[in-house]
Amino acid sequence: MGNSTVRSGQPRGTTVGQLRGASMSTQSKHTVEVSCAVRQIRDKAIAVADGTTEEVNGVEREKFFWLAKSLITVEPEDYAVGDTVTVTMPEWVGVDKGLL
């Protein structure tokens, strides 16, 4: 997970497999906060980086994750590209996107 910080609202003993099998209403009750850097901003989504890298065509590059704005909250609200922010999201979103 690189240099990101994660705080989970997930109850102890709950596994990722259980979260994937849970209903949407159950999943949305579990939230996480991730500290990351804003890399791109679009009308309906933002791309964030958590400090991890990946190899693409033999070249190591920063890994970033696209998140739908409708599924997250970002602090501070007046963020810009390059800012470090705290993103709060349902835990299933973090798992699905590979942030957790």
C-alpha cells in the first residue's frame, strides 16, 4: 500500500471475502480513510496515488487509482492536482480499486 494511511470502520473478524459477498447496504456501512495524492481531476472522478509503483511495458511508474466522486468524500474539499488529501470511501470501493 505504499505510504498511504488507512483507517477502517470494519468490525474485527470480517474478511474481504465476506465484504465481497455482502449486500450493497451492508458494504456501505464500512468506511475507510486513505491519505493519498491527487494526480488528475475530471468531472465525475479523480485519480489518486498512494505511493505504490507498477511496471508497465518494462518501465516502473507510479500507480494511480480512479475513484468516482459519487462514492467518495475528499478533505480538504478545495483540493487540486498535487495536493495530499484524505479520501473517505466505502471499504468495498478501496478493495475493488486495489487501494486496500
